[in-house]
Amino acid sequence: MTRFFLAAATAMTLGLPAFAGEQYIDETGFAVSGYDVVAYRDLASNAIGTQQTAGVAGRASITAEYNDATFAFSTKENRAKFLESPELYAPQYDGHCAYGVSKGGKVPGNPNLWRIVDDKLYLNITTVVTGFWEEDIPGNINLANGNWPGIEGNDASGNKIPNFTSTAPDKG
């Protein structure tokens, strides 16, 4: 009988969503500095070692809530896609820098320093850090995924993104 209850408790636990830490929010008050996380899927992905195309600003009038944060979108269609599957579009590590997480910490992610790997959006903090991350993307993702459970519940980074000021979301 004890095994039955343990099995039932385990089954119920597996059906619950994973605990999420705090989403990184900068001075804009929006997740990903007000950039449209769905729009990254339509941007050309530049070769490793070259800077990615800039992200697409969301609009303050087209938003959705996820992980206790407000995400902005450039179109209502992108908002609808996000609402259908937010875990697909939201950045990994609650919008924190992927390389920083691989090193065991939470630092901000810059919305213009992005890469989609295995259908997941990753952000980094600076171009120098992006270079380190790109030296071994699979290895750094593996390290970050190993570190994340231990730091996910920590407070979100309160730091500013260096050399970056968001003009997003558009106010219209």
C-alpha cells in the first residue's frame, strides 16, 4: 500500500509545472527589455563569431504575462503564438545570460546578443561574453543546465545590462 501512495504522489508531482525563478526585468519594466521573444524565430541567425541581427521591439499595447513578468510583442499574432506555448518562446534561464549561468551566476541577458540553439532562445550579456559562450555552445549549455537547478530559485539579477539602453517597447 505504501508503494501505491508513493507512486501516486510521484505521478502527481511530475504533472506539476517546474518551479521557475524570477524573470530578469530591467528598467523598462518588461521581460527581455521589451523585445518580442517570438520575433527572434523570424530573424536570420548569423554565423558563430558574428553579431546577430538586432531584436525586434515589442509594443507596450501588446503584452502577455508569464513567469510573473510582462512580455511585449510587435504583433497580436506573435502574442497569440506566445500564449499558446510560452515555454517555447521565453528565453532560457529566465532571461539571464547563458554564459553567466554556465559559470554559476545570474547576470542580465542582452536582447541583441541572442542565439537560438535546438529551438531554445539564449541571451548573453556582452559581446565579449558571447565570444566565450560561442567557443563551446553545447558544452556551455550543458554546464548551464547543470547549474540552473541550484540557482534558479535565487533572486533575479538586479544589475543593468552594460553598454545597452533599451528603446523598447514601442509606446504605440
